[in-house]
Amino acid sequence: MKLLIVEDDADFAAALARALGKRGCEVALARDAAEAQAVAQAFAPSHAVVDLKLPGESGLKVVAELAARDPAPAIVVLTGYASIATAVEAIRLGARHYLAKPANADEILAALLRDQPDAGLDVSPEPLTVARLEWEHIQKVLAEHGGNISATARALKMHRRTLQRKLDKRPPKPG
């Protein structure tokens, strides 16, 4: 397996690369969208792990660019900022799976290798919290406005700085 890891956290990327290298993967690293494109061109990955929140361009742009390659690598989006809106968009753009951090190397490898949907996936017995619902709604509106924070703030009738503060925080737990 030729694996491209697109992650801006250098320590996490190095640890993940070591762990997956020990599991038989040939690994290349990129820290942002531009570097991911250049590395993918030279490395021709069969699989990719892409962080959603990268400096500059979003990880979703990386997913779209990788999915457009021939042959397209199997892509897993890995993020500490998980939301339903970004999960749906990642899958629509060509990701195979979407994992919330923290995820260990075995979970990531299993997601990379699993090519069939899992109808047996557990459904949470608890509804989403109000804080999580707010986060999900913000993410949906942000996606609808192409990641433009000012346009999203206007659509939500919220001050831009307030929206930025909300986006800088970790998302609330789903349950």
C-alpha cells in the first residue's frame, strides 16, 4: 500500500507514518493542499489519509483533487472537527470513510481497507446536544458558502468574530 498522509500536525503525522509503516505501508507526507498535490503527482498513492482542517485550503479540496486522479486512491478523512455536513461532503467528493480524532493506526488502517458500507453500525440512543446541533448547523451553512466565514456569518445573522471564535473551538461531543 502506498499511503499519502496529509496532516499539518507534524508530530501526529510522523507518529502515524511510523505506525502505518510498521504495518507494511510505504508512506509519504504532506502538510497542506499544495504539497499534497505535488507529492501525489510524484508518489502516486493507492491510499490517502487527509486531515480536514489544513492551513490554507481545506482538506475537502485535497479529497476532491485526489479523487480526480486516475486511478483514484482510497481516501479516509481524519478530523478533530467532525460534523455531519463535512462528513457528507467528504463522501460526496470521493472519500471512502470519515473518522473523528482521536483514531489509532489500526482504526485508520481498517477504514482504508474496508470498501463496503457497514449496515451494522451502532446508532446512538441519545439525541444530539443543543451545542452539537449548533455546531452541525454552523458547519452546514459554512459548507453551503464554500468555507467563506464572512458570508456564513451574514447567513447566520451572527457577528463574524463570534463565528470565528465558535469555529476555533473543538466541536462538542455528539451525545
